[in-house]
Amino acid sequence: MTKANNKLRPRASTGASASRYGAKSSAGKSASAHSSAGRGAGARARRTFARRSEIDPFIVMDVMRRAGEREAAGEKVIHMEVGQPSTPAPRAAREAAKRAIDEALLGYTDALGIRPLREAIAALYVGRYGLEISPERIVVTTGSSLGFVLAFLAYFDPGARIGLPAPGYPCYRHIVRLLGLEAVTLETSAASRWMPDGAMIARAHAEAPLDGVLIASPANPTGTMFTPEALADVVRTTEALGIRFLSDEIYHGLTYDQEAATALALSDDAIVINSFSKYYSMTGWRVGWLVVPEGDERTFERLQQNLAISVPTVSQYAALGALSDEARDELEAHRATYRANRDYLLAALPEVGFERLVPADGAFYLYADVSAMGEDSAALSERLLEEAGVAVTPGLDFDAHRGARYVRFSYARSHEDMREAIARLAAWRKGRRHTP
Ligand SMILES: Cc1ncc(COP(=O)(O)O)c(C=O)c1O
């Protein structure tokens, strides 16, 4: 059934950035609650929040919840909002978890992680990059998310200034602010394939000194990445300026034309953040890792002991299974699907109106400039979900200033889903709803 419905036609902007995905909503509320805190009434004070809790939502999670509500009401939604594979952990990981449940005590582990996992992660660097890394330098973390927290706590005192690319992964700036650090925006552009360079970092540092820089390559939300030369330029610049370089390598393994270079090959002082969430298809298991400079691990051990004690034990065993040779074919098959999705979407999205895209090298995202479509990206995202049943993420999550002009498409799902999404978007453009 294909029903004409004028209400579904794309319409002009309503100026609706204060939508359900509005970045400031929760912060605004708690700010006013906070202002009454100093007035003293005990019961009232208990209902207020600390200033540090005034952080923006991770909008993609809000979109995911709303998409889930529509699914619970019986609708089929194509998920292109969240950066999460639709595949489970590789079989070898699930088998390892089952064995651990049956056979292991599953108590706390060493704060830095179980030894075999740290050794297997170190071996990954030999296999993937030809680099010998001591297992002592590996810190197993609760997803890379807690890896950021540990690294920021280890290296930066309150007030430290951290350069972060915009657009970029939103939780960087949220965590930075939560910890009393200052986020310094390194504004990139489509012309430079959305990646910062050494000159940009040096300029920001000259304006007001930076203490560190955190960059992901391949990047979220753009899927673009450093060439080895561009990475070397950034590493050399940060070393020359005497500031820390944190390299988020969570999308390594998910590249389609050339392998990503690791900062560890260029510097012994770089701090590398990685995770089992993306390439290993294990978001919910919550395991990541850091590679820290030699001798720094004791500081991380003390931090982890106090903050988390250790990372969920069953997940550590599962992660070990994911690093086995057995898991490889399955994971490489996922990569082949993403590559096919990327190639398909780069051709098909422009045909349904999303013409302004920068081709992506890796991860599983495309970042589209939708400014010519007549409404801001928050309103557009809401309408795409409601009217086409396609969930996408408004750019405001990634770039507080320019994000109203962009949406991010995630292509981490099956190829059939991608074709269905394009069919839905094509029908939506014509004011109809696609029914397969
Ligand atoms: C660039 C980047 N870094 C880190 C993360 C956090 O991932 P996790 O905590 O699952 O390892 C994400 C999640 O989407 C991401 O895109």
C-alpha cells in the first residue's frame, strides 16, 4: 500500500531547534533548580542537582529511545541513528562467556584486567600494525567511555584545556566538562575532510595554551580519517608543543580503502583509546582498553581500583574470545557488509536528496549537509522518524554550533536495511510512506 499524504511532504523550517532532541533541555532545567540551592531550605536543596550534573544529553541515545517506543507500538523503524552493529558478539566470544559462567569464579579481577586479555590485546598490535607493545601498558576499561574518564583523571587537573574536533563524538566534551576541564573546539570543515591538522592545533595553542588534544581517526560522525602523514603531523605538533595526544582508535579495523595508522607507531607518549564495541560488535559487553606510556600503568591501576575495582569479568573473557583466530572470519564478514553499505549509500543517498556528503574512509557513518532541505536537522530528524520510520541523528550532537545543518547516517546494519531505508526516504520525498 502506498498512500499519498500531503502531511508527509518535506516542509519549510519551523525554526524548531528546541525540539525533543534540543541539546540544552536538561541543562536548562537543572541550572534553574541549582540557582535556588544557595537559598538554603533543606527540603528544597535536596531536590536540586550539582552544577557538574548539568551536562547535555547524548542525543543519539534519546533518538534511540524514541525509535524504540515506536517499535514497541508495532512500527518497524530502520535504525540509522546509533553507531552500533546489529550483529551479536562473535560466536567465539559468546562461547568464551558461557564457559566462564560455567567454570570461572567471576569475582573481581586485577584492576588492570585479566592477564591473558592484556596479553592478547598486546599481540593484536603485532598482528595489526607490526608493533611490539608490552602487555604492562594495556589497561582494560569499561568500554572506551570509562577509558576517557581514567585518562583525563590521570593526566589533567581541573581547568586543563583539551582540544576536541567539531564535529566530534559528543561525550568527549561532556566528560571533559564533567571533570572540570575546558573543552577547546578545533573546528574542522568538509574541505579538510573534517580532520584537524598540526597547524590548527598550533594556532589554538598560541591563542591560549592547550594541555591535551583528543582526536578519533576514523572519526565519528564523519567516517573520515588521517592519512599516516597527517597523523604524523599531529603527533609531531603535539610533541613540539609539549601537550598530550590522546588517540581514539575505536574504529580501527573498520576501514575500507586503507588501514588506519596507530599513534603508537609514532610516539611512545601517545595515549591510545580503543574498544571491543565497534569492530568486535560488542557494544553491550562494555569492554575497552587503553595503551598508556610505559610506567604510567600504576596510576591507572590506582584510579581503576577506586572507581570501578575492575571491569565486568565475564565480559573480559568474552573479549578474549573475540580476539581469537576463530572470530576473525565473522568479523571480517561484518566489515564487508559495512563496505557494501557505504558504497551503496554514497550512490543512493544523493538520489533521495542527501547530496552533500563527504565520502567516508572508515567507521560506519556518513555526515550529510541538509541545509538545503529547508529545516534544521533536529526537526528533520524527528520528521524522518515519524513520517518515514528512519531514525537518524541530528548533527547537534556532534557540533553545537553548526550541527543544525547536518545529520549523521549510521550504516552499521544489514544491507537489506540500507535498501529499505533508501526506499523509505525516496517515498517520503514524494510525500508517501513506503510499504514493502
Ligand atoms: C569515537 C567514539 N569513541 C568512543 C565511543 C564509546 O564507545 P564504547 O564506550 O562503547 O567503547 C564511541 C561510541 O559511539 C565513539 O563513536
